[in-house]
Amino acid sequence: MAAVMIMAYDALGEIRFVGDVTKGAGCGCFCPTCKSPLVAKQGNEYEWHFAHEASQERPECAVGAENLARSLGIEHLRQLHARGALVLPLYTTNASMSTLWLSRSQPVTWGAQLVGPLTWRDAPTKDQPVATGMLETGAPMTFFVQVGGMSSPSLDDLPEDCAYATLVVVPSWPRGTRTRQEAMAALTQTAQIHWGYQPDSYGMRASAQREIDAMERRAHEIAAENERQRSLAAGMRWAAIAKARSHNLAAALQASPHGAITPPQNTAAAPPPMSRVPAKADPEARFPQYPGHAPGCNFQYFRLGPQEAWVFYELDKEFVTQRGMAPAADKPQKVWGIAPAHGHTEGWDECLPPSVGRGDIDAGIYWVRDLMSAVGFLSPRSKGSSSGHDPAEFDGL
């Protein structure tokens, strides 16, 4: 494709083609933008084209050439409609849903053709409609004509639920295009109609959307039931732990001669506490064993037993948003998470009660429901705790 000026205006304001005029400066044509005289170049070595005399061409003169191509596109659209050859392509839209429970997009396609005449506008600007009519669906229809992607159509004056489409003209011509006949033949091959919008007159998109909405509700119900089952399992587990502790305490009291439990005395000297130098916060540091942690956050370590320890920390806002857990505007904006300190072993997501948070296997964390409830559960049960910006400080605790 060669980007050359093959059209210009003559002294009467008519569009003339380089192959239809006299060679040289005697062509009597002018630039559509700067109005300077043009020379018809009709040599054997280069493509035939119009050129400015004495190389007076300006950068904005290219816009004038595009406007002439648009005028030819409007003429092409008129001819198609007059011959009954204006066939609209199929229209495709999408029914979609993207939530925490379902992400789906389904294309919906239907066809609709023009009925009745088109009303043509006189000298519309490049972003204004060129013609209006009616579709067989009963929706009003508007046509635009544009050269490539030179501008966006103006939709301000369109009636409500008005369908619109654009005839897109290629901004350059095939090599060897010199006459109007050749240019119109090129438009037949290259110009294409692109839909911008069509109302859902048949209800096809609405029907597809209802199906997706129903799928989302089912997915939500399944997720809620799974959450209920996990919460029930966690509650039963903690009930069993409490029952076992109560039974062990009763047995110890019964075995004691005075009805009281005396803790064993350790006569060995306690080792002096280790002195730890807290690490400075490094916003660039990432610790994959604690998914979604905020940059440079403080980690709080709680050891509940010999094989059970948890780390409590603030979550990164982007991590929270990506998983659809961003808090409402009237709620505290910080979101907290809890992750097992010694790796994600089987059943880790059922170890903490629902009052602390919800275990999320995919995210690798417990989503903390309430800051005070979580800390109020972990702190009194902790056999040892620590805090720092580097979880490596918790090794050996």
C-alpha cells in the first residue's frame, strides 16, 4: 500500500483524480487544505500522484488527503445502499461476570439488517454521522465514515438505544490507483463496516446474562456451603480439644492428694534470655512462606504448642483487592492475615476457630475477621511470642 495523494479539488470544488487530469501544472487542481496549486505527477518511475509546486507542502496537508478519502467512502456507502448491496455484518457482544466466585465471559451474536431509506447529512464533519435509518429490529441506526482510526465518532446527539456502525476506509491506496473507477474498486475490497453498538432487541444478551448470573449464584452457594462445612469442622475440632483438656485437668486434680496441682520444680538455673537485635524493615524484602504480606510489615509470632505456631501480619492492599476481599469504605482499611509458621501441612486451614478467621487454601492464609478477636485468641494461648520485620528471627523459638 502506498500513501500518496491521488485526489484533489479542481477550480469548481469537484474531486479530481490524478489519472483523469492533464499532466503537470496545467491540471488545474488545488490542495484541499492549504489551497496551493498542485502538479499532476504522471511519470514512468514513481506512482502517479499530486504534489505541491516548489515543495510547499505542509504537514497538515495530509489531513486534507484523508478528508478526501472520507468523502469517497461516503460516496461508496451511498452507492452500496442505492444498489441494495449494503449488508451489515453480524453483531457480537458479551455477557460476563467477574466476582470472587465466578469469572466468565460468553460471546453473544445476532444479525440485523436495514429496513427503509437512509437519511443523508450534508457535509458532516469527520466525527459526525453521515446517515441515519432503521434496523429490522426496530432500533434506530446511525452510520459514521472514518479513515483508519483518525478520530472517535461523536455519540452525544444519538437517541437512546441507537445502534451505530462505522465504515472504515483504509488511509492509503493500492499501488497503481489513479482513477475514480480504480479507487471505488479498491474501496469495495478494503472498506469494512464495524459495529459500535446495537441494543439487545432480541433479548439474547439478557438471556445469556441470566444464565451466567445463575451460575454465579450456584458457585456462591457452593462456596458458602464449603465455608460452613470448614467452620463446622473447625468448631468440632476445638470442642474436642477443649473436652480433652478438661478431662486431663479433672484427672490431674483427682490424682493430686490435696486436690491441687503443683507444678514441677526445676532446680536448674534458667539460661539467660537471648538478646535479639531486631531487623530493620526492608520494603523490598519478600517472604513467600507468608503470602500477600505488606511491604516492610511487622510479623507477630505466636507458638501455641511444640508443633503449632502461627504468624500474624498485615496484608498487601493489591493482594487483598485481587482476591475480592477489599473492605468497604466505612470499614477499617487494613486487612490482616495469619499463616502457619512451619509450612502449610495438611489440615492447617481447619486448625483455628471461625472467630479468628477463614482458612483460604488457595491464598495460603487465614483471612482475619476481626483484629482484636484474633489477637485475643492467640495471645493468651501462646507459649512464646516474638515480633520482627524478618521472620527468620523466629527460627528456633
